[in-house]
Amino acid sequence: MQLKSLGEYEMKLEDFADISEVLRGGIFVLCYRGEVVYVGKASRAMLGTISNLRSKNLPSWMPRITFDQVLIRAVHPDQIETVYASLLAEHRPRHNRDFVPALTRTMERRI
């Protein structure tokens, strides 16, 4: 299938990259200059999660992550945690840590 030309460039669908996997849940790896700097997971579409990391409106407690490459892999929901843990252990990315310091702690109920 061929699209209309854009200026002097002939546009063909075969020249485009299929990125449909970002619409599924899975694992994504953010790299900067060839180094893995962050490994992320998403149970739903990875696209939204990745785009949020590029947002200029990040909360102050969340560090800015500079990246120039995104690698993705659709993973079955039952395997996401296993694959995620394996990649963290292998690459030890500098930006992976508990981003929600106080919210993840168990709150003590006082009576």
C-alpha cells in the first residue's frame, strides 16, 4: 500500500515501524547512550507510562530520567513481575528505586 507523496519523499507503509506492542502491557527499557537507565513495567498500555516519564509536569519526588532509546516487549500479565525482576537484577539501572517513599509503608491505625 502506498501513501501520497510528501514533497519529494515517496511515503510507503513498508517504510514505517510497527509499534503496536506499546498498546499492550509489558516491560520497557529506557537507555541513554547505550546504557540501561530505567526498567519499567505496565499492566496496560506501555505508551502512556513511557510518555508520562517524558512529561515536564512530573511530581517533585520523581527524578527526571533522560533517555534516547526505548526498548519494549509485550509480556503476558502472569510473567511481568518475573521478567521485570530479572531485568532489574541483570542491569541494575540507576533510576530504578521506590519512587513513592511514604505511600508504600504500612500505615498504623491508631484508636
